Amino acid sequence: MKTGKRVGDHVVHELDQLEVPPEYEVLIRPKIEIAQAIKRQLENRRMSVRKLAERTGMQHPQIVRVTSGDTNYNIDTLLKLLDALDLEVVIQEKKL
């Protein structure tokens, strides 16, 4: 795996840098894409994770877990975060 960009105490990898076993790709890639979209929107809005936590009534560590892209979270958590960032879920057929 290539080395990612260091952001604070974390190393952030681009999707094309990850070596994901095929059987896990269907689970891992969407979570990473969601995490990246949330981080982009936070940056676009110049909003901190702490401010997002205040806005949603969630705890800071809970939001960090979602934005790390490597943990499970429930759909209510995701929808609450997306709503606070004026984002939405769009479901479409897979591109083959």
C-alpha cells in the first residue's frame, strides 16, 4: 500500500491506494466514499467536527468513527450527519 497523506494524528489514503480483498470491496469502498464526502463537505463549509457534533447532538468521537471510514455505524447516524451537512443519499444501479 502506498503511503497516504498525514492529517493530524491520522494517515488518509486515497481509494486507489488501498489493497482491498475482493470479498470486502463491496463493504469497504462505499464506507470510504461516504467518509470522504462528509470530510469534503466539512471542508467546503469550513466546519469542524466539533461544530458538526454540536449541530447534530452527537458526540465528537462518534463522528470521527464515521469519517474514518473503517467502522460500522447505523443508518440513523449517517442520515443525521448528512442532514446537518445538507447532503443526501442517492441510490442507483451499480455501474458495471
